[in-house]
Amino acid sequence: MRIGLVSPYSFDVPGGVQLHVRDLATYLLAKGHEVSVLAPSDGDDAGAPYVTSAGGAMPIRYNGSVARLAFGPVAASRTARWVERGDFDVLHVHEPMTPSVSLLALRTYDGPVVATFHTSIERSRALQLAQPFLRPALEKITGRIAVSRAARDTVARHLGGDAALVPNGVYVDRFATARPEARWQDGGERPTIAFLGRMGEPRKGLRVLLDAVPLIARAHPGVRVLVAGPGDVAAARREVPASAEGHVEFLGLLSDTEKASLLASCDAYVAPNTGGESFGIILIEAMSAGAPVVASDLEAFARVLDDGRCGVLFDTGDAAALAHAVTGVLADRGARDALSRAGRERARLYDWSAVGQQVVSAYETVRSSHAAAAAVAGRRS
């Protein structure tokens, strides 16, 4: 099949949707499909030969985060040319309600469309007001996918109807075979805790973790908290409590290989997110690498962790609860090993070998239904 994938978010910065689109493209190409990806990018070179830039992106506050989106005459023109040249059998747009190139591609393309909804949004006045503008494009969607129940609830709340549940995918073996690095490993009395996320984004919960560090250090005086991800390190360092200084190390933005090694090296991975999460792909990556996971009890995280059977959950936003959970994990080697085994097994459910097949099945279904509808229309005419 000739498949067009559209990311509304810029490929210049890391993010869960961009990672999903990139990995899906890799899976489809390996299966022999022709794939082209359209995404915002500040340069014409969007990072891979199969990626086309839709033009520069602008940072816009969206759903508790800052998203880099592209919308306007330049993006519309590039999108129209990409659609025309692609001659796709299926168009797969991600986050079509976001004001970016996914919506532009929908308005341009006439053919079988699959849309994946990643975001969990409570009732939004802005989306309700935008419905008359969005509806003509959204009505072109032939098949809907939601990556979680929270995302599916968002679809029902704002669009009506349902969506098939197909989770985010992870190349599990990339993390399962990652080599630990001595600089990030427990040196006996120095257990390591890892955090990965955008440092300047409050909903990622870094401040909650930093507030918990002094409490964790009381039980584990040599504890090291390794913070990785994009953002202003200087600003983040100013948020570290004085009693936590010497325990927190900022690693900056890591490569994919370094990220996998960090997860394979740490004694616990902590996800202190405070809201706005519909899935939690980083939890799958950590479990794939064998890292015991400690996470806030958001509904999306609880589902990924099988309601706490594959990771430890704590009250969202509660630094003392986080510290208690982490302290317990670090103190019990047997519990850490059990969580590691359970996590590795659970992660296999999300491997691209299973998830990718479900996505391809959705493509085949929408192609068949679109062809049937076209045949009926032809007979009527």
C-alpha cells in the first residue's frame, strides 16, 4: 500500500506522537509498504528521507503543554502538494482536531482515512466552538483509532461515536537488549532513580520528584536522581531544594541509545506526571528495559501498569507518597526484581509486532469500506 502519515507536531522536538509516527513508518517500511510522512519542521530536511516538511512550526499552548504546530498558507500549500504527489491508498492522520497539518491534509485528501487520537481532553469550550469549522474535514474520517480509553472518551465527548482501541507501540527489543552503563548504575550505596521528560512542562511532574528527593535521601543517603530531557537546565536546577543538592544530576537531552541505556541502568524509573496523559509510552520503554516503575496513579498510567501489578502507583502530585513508594522499592531487592520481570512481560503486549498488525488491519478495513461506498455511489449515479 501507499500510505501517507501525518504528524501535527514538529519533528524538530521529541514527543510521544512524533515517536509513534516515526516508529510506525519504520514498521510499515519493513513490511514492504510505501510510506511518506508529513510533519512541521523548521528546515526542509525533516530528519529522514521519507519525511516531508510542512513548513516551520510555531509554539502554541495546548492541553497543558506547548505544542509546535504549523497552520497557514505555506503549510496548506505544502500539504496540498504532498497529498497530490503521494497518490495514497490510505491517509493516516494523527490528532486531527489539533489546528495543524493533520487537519489541513484531511481538508485536501479524498480517499480512505484513518485517524488516531492520542490526547485526553476534558470538555473544551474551544473545541465546541470550533465544531462547525472542523466538521467537514472530520466527516472524511473512515476509521478511528484511540491509543487509550481516555483518548477514546475524548472522541466520544467531542465528536460522538466510538473508536477502536490500538495502543501506542514500542520496539521492545531496542530497550530489552540495551546495555547498562556503569556511570548510571547502583554503586552499592548509591541507588539511581531516572526521570525523562520536558523539564519546563509542569504536568511532567519534575517539581514533585524534586520535592520528594530530601525524603528519599533520609532513607538512602547516597541516592542519585538522574534527570534527562529537553528544557532549560539552569531553570530546572534552581527548582532543586537545598537539601536535595548533591543528589540531583541533569543529563540534558539524550540520544535514543543513551535513553535505553539509562533505563536499563537505573534502580527505579519515576513518572511523577500530574495530568494530561492518555497513555504513557515512557512507562512501556522503562518496563522493556527492565526498570522497576514508580508512577503517579493517573488512569492512563494505572492501565499501562495493570492497576499496579507491574509497577508501583502513588497519589498524583503527592511528594511524600512518591518518596514512600520509591523508598520501598529501593529497600527491597526482591520486590525490584519481581517488578522488573512483570514489567518486561507486560511490555511485550505493546511491541510493534502486535500493534503494527492492528494498524494495518485498520487500513485494509477502511480501504474496503471506501471502495464499497464508491461502488454504491457509482451505481446510484
